Amino acid sequence: MNSVLEFNNVTKRYGSKVALDNINMSLPAGSIIGLLGPNGSGKTTLLKLAAGLLTVDEGSVFACGQKPGFVSKELVAYQPDRVYLNDWMRVSDLVSMFADFYGTFNRSKADAMLADLKIDPKEKLKSLSKGTKEKVQLILTMSRDVALYLLDEPIGGVDPAARDYILSTILSNYTDKASVLISTHLITDVEPVLGHVVFLKEGQIVRHGSVDEIREAEGKSIDELFREEFRC
């Protein structure tokens, strides 16, 4: 198995609070992977470490064979859990900015997805609905031709129809040589597309492996196992 993301004995703290506690995992290339856990379990911290936005306190991280930094950022596309784009910019300006900034950006792919959603490139972001803003952000992220996509709660704040579109966009725009790591607690929506899964609880991995193998061994769906593991 070729690994696209490795965490070796990784610990991350915020002051006295331990966000991730001695994490060890190796995620396969060419798969859609669910990073699953309740709020506060460490999912966002893990993604930011992989993207190079945070540094570890202990251990090491390798994304696409590289320590997070200048080189890995051309190989990894990260989308945070909230819209971070400037409201005053037009959609076309955002596309141009991404095309200038990232050598891996595929402008024709972005234009095609915007047309498919009937999003006018001349519109300013502030004139769009919250759901449409999130779609624009996803389009920009998935239009990069990279080996690893890190998506933090991409379906958390949108309606069911928009979730379907977002998941279909993810499926249709990543290649079998790439991996997508999706952080979410909406298991029912994403389970059909997952190949691997990581359960994160209070900063520790409590389950990790192939979705098919886990379901066969446990005789339960990932959603059922999630509800059991994280029952209040």
C-alpha cells in the first residue's frame, strides 16, 4: 500500500490541552477516507498539521512523502470548515487568483463546474448564498490537480441537495492516484463513498482501517459503529 499521509507518534497541544495524543496512522493513496469523530475530537487539528498550517509538538508528519512545507503545499489541497474567501471579490477574480497562485490549478475544470452549477463568474461572493459560497470554495479546491485533498466538514452547513452535489463533485474530480480525506460527523451521507475510515475520539485513534473489512468483521455499518462509539 502506498501511503499518501503518515503520522508518526504525533502529539499536538494547545497550552495544557492535548488536542492529539501520540497519533500513528498511514493512509492509502487512491482512496476516499473518512475522518470521523464528534466536535472537539481533534479532526481539524489533524488536517491543519497535514496541510502545514500547524506544527507538531512531538513526532513527525509526511504528506505525499514530504514534511509539510513549501513542497508539500503544491501536492496537497486544503479546505477549512468555513468560507475564508474575500466577500468583495468576484468569482472570476477568485479563479484567476487560484490559477496564479497554484501551478496545479486546472482553470478549465473550475470553469466547467461553475457552468454546471449555473454560477455566474461575474457575481461577487457577497451576493451569493451561504451554500453557493461553499460550492465555489469546493470548486476552487477540487480544481487543483494534487495527490491529497483535505476537506474539513465540506457538507456540514448545507442542505441535503447541496450535500449530494458536493459528494458527487468530490467523486468526479479526484483521480485514482489521489486521496481525499474528509472530516465529518454526518456519517450517513458519506459512508457510501468511503474506502477507509479513521475514528478519532478525544485526540486518539480508536478505529482505523478499510470500510469493507470493518463492516465485515463487525457486521455493522460505519454509521452504526460511530453511534455506538460516540454515544453520549
